Amino acid sequence: MRRRSRLVSAGAVEAGPGRVAMAAGGGGGGRRWRRRMVAPLLLVVFQLAGAASAAALPVVINTWAFRKAAETAWRVLQLGGSELDAVERGCGQCEIDQCDGSVGYGGSPDESGETTLDAMIMDGNTMEVGAVADLRRVKNAIGVARKVIEYTKHTLLVGDSASLFAVRMGFPYEDLTTQKSLSVYSKWLNQSCQPNYWKNVVPDSSKSCGPYKRPEKVTCKEEQTISQRSVHNHDTIGMVVIGASGTVASGTSTNGAVHKIPGRVGDSPIAGAGSYADSTAGGAAATGDGDTMMRFLPSYQAVEYMRMGTDPTVACQKVISRIQKYVPKFFGAVICANTTGSYGMYFA
Ligand SMILES: *[C@@H]1O[C@H](CO)[C@@H](O)[C@H](O)[C@H]1NC(C)=O
Ligand SMILES: *[C@@H]1O[C@H](CO)[C@@H](O)[C@H](O)[C@H]1NC(C)=O
């Protein structure tokens, strides 16, 4: 079975049968992002070679240039694995490789220096979801998320209790801290804990470290840290796999936002926000400013647009512009694929 793989970003596609082609460039509305990023590679696609059009099944797409993740998912399908297996192993590859430092262990230390993980996996045939959030001391977050589907009637487990569940399921309990995450943390402490995610507290969070308290008198100030967020501390892997028969599965894995307030959970493990899969319509996944994105359920909405026959690229674009109406400075990307194997992406 020959494959065709592509690294794509909106507006630019290069493909070569059996070879990896790379394309860099911007999508619509991406001026601000392009200024911040060098050659954004926002989507990897694996599809069968020989198909006349871009639409062919099976198809594997994931956010960013995490090519090894897509390759791993593709190989799982080739070996007869299910779409869920492909998503689990594909995102799991990124957890092992610590993709961009923002997936897996040793990245994005929170305010206390600890790395915590969020992940989800969704079965588009049964609409079952397994997810973990604020998972501590266990590396294979999406593996644990899969076990939530297989061994519980729940959808989402969080925090230390999720870790206990993971250990019961046979996952090793390990330290997620590395030299790198320690040095990111100590550098942040040394620069007066800047940037951070607090607002309207005393002492002034834009100048000093905590512990912070509510002020006696509330004086609301402009949010200051939001502009310091960059796309590079939100590089979640989100993946959509559509099998040969049109079965859809999706998943995400991330270590969240660097210097987050402990307890913070982003969009990634939330069904409909981080990703969504429905074998009667399609699949989508999101990456970016999760605190904003999760308020709009962009993955769910994109799948609903595709259900109505909207082209995948247009579906992605519509959900991004919906968010922009409220948060003009937001940044994020959505990837979309429909059940006949067409795919697209959009970012702001
Ligand atoms: C902390 O920052 C100061 C400058 O602000 C620098 O001289 C010092 O080396 C830093 N220490 C560490 C441990 O990074
Ligand atoms: C998927 O998208 C393509 C391109 O817009 C479209 O031609 C095709 O009909 C869509 N498939 C489904 C099942 O809606």
C-alpha cells in the first residue's frame, strides 16, 4: 500500500507519492499569526497514493508538523488496527517524542513547576469519549483516556484521582519533570513570574509573583498577559482519522499552557472543544488559546457544519470567525475532515 503524505497549511499544498512534501504558508486571516511564527506548518495529512482527488479514504490528519504522529497512526491502520487505535498510538507518539515540548512530559510547567497532562479520545461510531485532565505523574495521557472508555461508564477523570485510575490500569507512576521544565520554571520565577494568568489581584500580577489575593476594593484592569501568550505555548496535537469505511475517530493530547494556574484545564480534553468525531458527519480538532476556544465548542460546531454539507475548509473558517467576533486577538487553528475524505484547516 503506497501512501501519499502531505504537510499542508491553508492555501498551499504539495504532494508527492510516497514522499513527504512540506508546505508552509498562511491561511486566511492569519496576518498576526504569521508575524509571530516562522513558516507555520499547521496540518499533516496521510492519504493513499493513486487517488485522483484530495478526497480519499482512509485519511489521517493532525495539527502542526507532527509528522511522526501521522505516520504512526497510518501504520496502525495499515496493520489492521481500528481508527481509535490509530488516534491513540498517533497522539501517543507525540507524548513519547514530547512534540514541540507542549505534548507529553517535561513541558509547560505550571505555576508550581509541575507538568500536568490533558487528553481525550472519541469514537465517532458510538459517540463515546474518554478523557483525562490535570493528570499528574503519568506520561501516556491518551492511553489513560482510552481506558476511561474501555473500563468505565464515565467520560472525564481529573487530577490525582485520574492518576490513581491510571495506576490501576497498569500505567507507571513517574516524575514528569525534566531539566528543561525545571529551567523554564526557574527562569519564570526569576523574572517575577511573568507572564501569568492572573488579573485584578494583589500584589499586582503584572509585576510580581504570588501568592495573590482578591483586593479589598476591586479595580478592574485591562488583561495584560493575554498578549504575551504565543502560539508556541499551546501546541496541542489534535488528530482526526477517517477509516476506509468512513468511521471517524479523533483525539488530542497536550501538557497545556506554560505557567498555568494549577488546576487549569484547557479545551483539549473537552469533547466538542478539543476534538469531535461523528461517523455520520466528520471529525475536527482544535489547537490554540484553549481558554478562549473551549467557550465556543469549535470542533463540535465544525462537524455540525460538515453535516450540513459545508466544505471542510469553510467549516473550519466559519468556527474561527465566530470566535473572532468576540475575541479579535484570539489565535487558534481548527482542522476538519469529512466522511468522504476531504479535509481542510483554518487559523487566526
Ligand atoms: C536571574 O535574572 C538576573 C537578571 O535579571 C540574572 O542576572 C541572573 O543570572 C538570573 N538567574 C537565573 C538563575 O536565571
Ligand atoms: C466532503 O467535502 C467535499 C468537498 O467540499 C464534498 O465534495 C463532499 O461531498 C463532502 N462529503 C460529504 C459526505 O459531505
